[in-house]
Amino acid sequence: MGSILNEKRSFPAEEGSLQQCLDYIEQTLAAAGRSRRESMKALLLAEELLPLFIQHARPGSEIQIQVRRLLGNVSLSVRCGGEPCVLSEVQPVQELAALEETAAAEAIRSILLKSMEDDFTFSSKGGVNRVSIRVGRTQRSMLIFTVAAIVLGFLAGLLLRSVPGDIGEFISLNILDSAKGMFMNALKMIIGPVVFFSIVSSVSQYKDISELGRLGARIMGIYCCTSIAAVMIAVGADLIMHPGVPGFALMMSAEAPAAVADSDPDISLVSAIVNIVPSNLLQPFIESDTLQLIFLGVLVGIALNMTGEHSAPLCELFEGANRLFLTITRIVTKFMPIAVFCAIASMTLYMDTKALTSMLSFVAAHFLAVIMMLLFYGVMILVLARLNPLNFYRNNREGMLTSMALSSSSAALPVNLRTCTDKMGISPKIASFSIPLGATVNMDGGCIFMMLSCIFLARAYGIALPAQTLAAMGITVLLLSLGAPGVPGACFVCLGVILTDIGVPIEAMGIIMGIVPILDMLDTMLNTTGDVAATLIVAKREGLVDTAVYNGKDE
């Protein structure tokens, strides 16, 4: 099969052509080398957007569909002449059970499009509505490049250790550390805006908390409970494993002692609450103060909803700024393999047995926390839903494996939706609301990663964390998990803010940078498993679960 493909076809812009369009898209994507699983997201988006195109089409217009493949990257483009389709006019989420069928469909469409906004580009210009959907973006490429960078960095570090004289140290300080420092500076640059604009955009979606309705409140309640449990489990795993030799990071770099010499982690729970209100608007961005950024984001988001007729352009402005900085984040994280190579090579040059043992114990503690969290989901399902948790794990195997492979909750969303309806027997009315919402706000794996990483890196630099500091950290992690951007590497970016709060130099992120992509696979799997578990519990309590399907009796 060649690396270039360009298929085009036109259909009449009428309701009877919808299924023909979807069949053609599915067949052409299959011809382009995309599997059914890989094509699900594009089909789901097309199924939601094509009716809008048809609804706004001019008489006699045609829907033009084009599928392109170039060097393994596949894209789907759809265009149709007609009145402008404005996606922002879709009704916000309300209590789905109380909505009419049409309004409920619009609410579900709004959630789906919001959860997958990074995978398509929509425009309406010159009397033509257009959408471009990214189908074949390789989700595993970053993982492959990063693993290669780990191996090459380790070999380069061993080579530098064998170089006579001070040449190895010279290369590390002037080349490796410089490249890693540039990457860290880029992370520092985007931390504040990413957190702020992401939270503003998230809060401003809801004109009133009552818009979530009874089902939404229950789902959000379960998500909050699992996130709190994830933070507590992370602390518990650290107490059990106690990963890391205290102060081992100080021996890995000549600059490390100076970096922490002036650190003063005065982060008590009381001071964190008192200092949450900034004295000026710029201070939180300059100092990357997490709680102040979150406070400002929530305040601005609420104020936007109270602005009246001027709120629409302001919301568009903040949403545009949010997407801008998320795009910048993606650009920066594309250079992570280079930074990983430099970090691993430099670390290997100075690494001793204590450092290696510490890293392995950190990975083991993370694995333990993930296993404990998976068991916690099973207990919740047994107690709250009164269902056999073993069937939950069996039915969710495909979703768990897909999430691990893609390392993206949004990318795995179509599979998780299908798992809920086809394997768990959950009503689409619940699944179509809860799963996309969970892909945005539920980050149990991210909570475990941020909490464990902060404790581990603080210990690596010899910084003690008393109980009140851990409590303040836990609150910060919970708030970040609700508002963190849904892009690869988001938790790693947010980690830098928390480290600054507890007096750990941001350069400490370089210690774990090499293993982040591997841990991210587990964290993503945990995130999506939590989404499905919460959806199952709420659906069962609402009487919207087909237990025959869940127990496999329909097979």
C-alpha cells in the first residue's frame, strides 16, 4: 500500500444521504489503512457534524468528503455550502432526563465536541461550512521516541563516564544541561497561562451549577470521591514503599545543592488558605502560584457568567487564549525526547547505586498505587452498585488496553463509550454524558502521579513534608485535576507549579522525565477506568444498566 492516498466523493446534502456518507467514510478510512478502532473517533465526529451541515445546507448543495493519507498521517475533510453553523450555539448541558429528545441530542453533541475539540478544526467562511478531522495522528510516536531517547541517553551517559579527564563533565554542563534547561524554561513559561486559561474555560461553560442537573451532580460527586481516594492512595503507597534515598538528588549534579540552598518550604495549610488571594493580577503568573492561579481562574470564570450580553465575546476570547496556550504546550512537549535524552545522559553520568535504586523504588510505588486504585474501583462497584467487580474488569479490558496504548483519554473516548453501552449495558443517555465529561475533569491517575512525584522529589532534595504541607498539596492536586488541560504531558506541566510551592527546584523534573511517558500510559488507563466505573455506579443507581449484558448472559 502506498504512502499517498487522496479520495474524494460528493453526496446530496439531504437526510437520506447521511448513512451513505458515514459508510463511505468508514470504507475509505479502512482503505487508508485505519482499523475500525482508529476510525471510531472520526466516525463519531462525522455523525455529530454532518446533520448540522445538512440542516444548514442550501437547496441543491452537495456534501464533499475527502480522505487524504500522506506519510502515514490520515485526515478527513468535509465541506458543504450553506448557512453558517455556529457550534457554540449548541445548548449547554442540563439534566438530560428532563430534556426533550432533540434538546438531549444537542446537549450530548455539545459534550462530545468539547471533549474532542483537539481532533478537528471547524470553520464557516464564504457560505461554506468545513471541518477537518485528524484520523491517523500517531499517538504512540511520542512514546517510541521517548523510549529511544531513554536508551540512547543511558548509553551516552555510560560513554561520557568512560571519557578521560573532565571532558564528560564539561559536555554535561555546557551541552546536556543547557538543552535540558531550555526545555525547563519553556515549561516555566507556559505553566501559569495554561492553568489559568484552562480553568477559566472550564468554569465559564456552566451558567449555573444547576445546569449539571441531578445526574451531573451525582457523576461529579463520584469523580471527586475517586480523585480524593487517588490522593490518599498515593500517600499510602509512599508510606508503604518509601521510595527514594533522602537527598540522593544532591549527589547527581554539582548545581543541585545551590538550587535548594535558599528553598524554604513554608507551605502550611493555614498559610495556603490565607495566601490564596493574590495582591495583584500579575503576581500569580510571575511566581507560578498554583492556588492563586486557580482562585483567579475560578473567579474570572464565574464573573464571565455574570457579565450579561458582553459575556459571549469575552468567553470566546478566553477560549481562544486557552487553545492558544494548549497549542504552545503541544509544541513544547514535542521536544521532550530531546530533553529526556539530555536528562538521562546527564543523570547516568552522575548516577550511583543509591540514585538507581531510588528511581526503581519510585516506579514500584507508582505501580502499587495504580493497583490499589484499581482495587478501589472494584470495591466501589461492589458496595455502591452491588455488581460483580470481576465482570467490570473483564468487560473493560479493551478500554484499558486502548487507553494504555494511546496514552490519551480523549483518543480512547470512542472505545470507552462503546464499552459502556455494549459491554457494561449502560444506557447511552448516561454514557454519552459521563464519559466525555470524565475525559475532561476526572484524572485519578494524574492525581497519583502528581502527589507521588512531589513527595518523591522533595525527599530526593532532602525537603521534609509535614502533615499540613501534604494536606495543602492534596488540595492543590485535586483542584488541578479538575482544571488541568486535557493534553499529553499536562500533569507533568502542572507538576512544576506544585514543586515550586514546596521549595523543590523545577529542575528536579528532569530526574523523572525519562519515565514519565511510561507512567503516563498507566495513569491514562486509570483515568478512563475511573470514568467507566463512575458511569456504571451512577447508571446502576438510576436503574439504567442492563444487568444481563453486564453479566454476559446475552452472549
